[in-house]
Amino acid sequence: MPAGKAVTLKSGNGDPSGGGGSGGILTITTGTATGTNIAGANLVLNAGTSTGNNTNNGSIVFRVATAATGSGVSANSLADAVSITSGKALKIHPNTSGYTVSFSAVDIDFQRTGDRIITLADDNTDFELTGSNATNVGQQGSIVIINPATGVPTVTWAISDVWYFENGSAISIPQTANLIHIFSYYICSSGKVLITGATSFSQNT
């Protein structure tokens, strides 16, 4: 039997002849109920199903684009943001954009949601973590710092910045090689990011 046909619903693109413009909005809406005290209709999205004992059923995937760091006219690339797997698990795909340390600070821009994974390079520059655009109250995620095998740089939390710790004391980040440190963040109000965490994860040998 031939494979099923893929179907794509897409709204119109921006009109470059007028100097650019946003793409058209695509809205899917169920019918409006009529009558007295009538329930609204469900919006049902069905992922593809497998056959027999094949466990690879389809997932429902939501994809978004992340803005580029510089100005330009090229469309930004889409990436998975949230998916519902065939095992009925909700999976959030973190933003794992790398960071290049060339100065004394690395900024966590909270305008981009999700987790941050910072992999340190051997003999990298010592730096402190700063935070910006911490305005989305209720936003939460993780900040993961992975130490290199040698020459671990010193990483600290910027003083008088957005960071708030229990009793006001910053969690220290050990410099031992190959350790992994994970910190949970929660934006409780504009400009205030609560940090909890655990350090010095290593393999059980």
C-alpha cells in the first residue's frame, strides 16, 4: 500500500512588494453553539496511529521560531517547542543555544523561555551570570552548567542583579572538573528571579 499523503495548511506569506509584512494568521475554530445553555464543541487534534505492535505512534508537535541575534530578511528556523508523545507525556523542548564567553559576563535573556544549558570550555574566561528581560511572571525553567575536563573557569552570580537566593546568599558553583550543576529559576515578579539548585552531580561509578 502506498504511504499516506502529507497535507499542509498554510496562510499567506508577507507581501515583499509593499516593503515586507507579517504572514497571514491561520485560525482554526470550532462551530459556535446556538440555543440556551448549550455546551461548546471540542477542538480535536488526532496524531497518526501505527498498526499492530509498532509503538511508533505519531506525536502532536508544536513548533515555533526563535529570533536571530542580528537584523536580516531571512525567515528564522522553526524548532520543536512542545510535544505530546504517543505515551501521553508532555515534553518541553528547551532552548539550548550555546553561549560564547569573551567578556566578564554571560547574560540569561528571559525573553526566551525554557531551559539554558551552558557547557564550559577548557581554560575559558571567568565570568558572572547576569539576567535581563525577567518580566514574564510565572516563567520557570532550569539553568544547567557543565564543567569541562580541565581548566574550569570561575562562574558566579552577579551581585545586585535579578537573582534572589534563600537567605540572600548565592549558591556557589564548584570548579571541580566534569561536574554538572543544575539550578531551577522562577520569575516571581518583574526583575526578581528566584534560584534554587543543586551542584556537583557526577556519574555513579
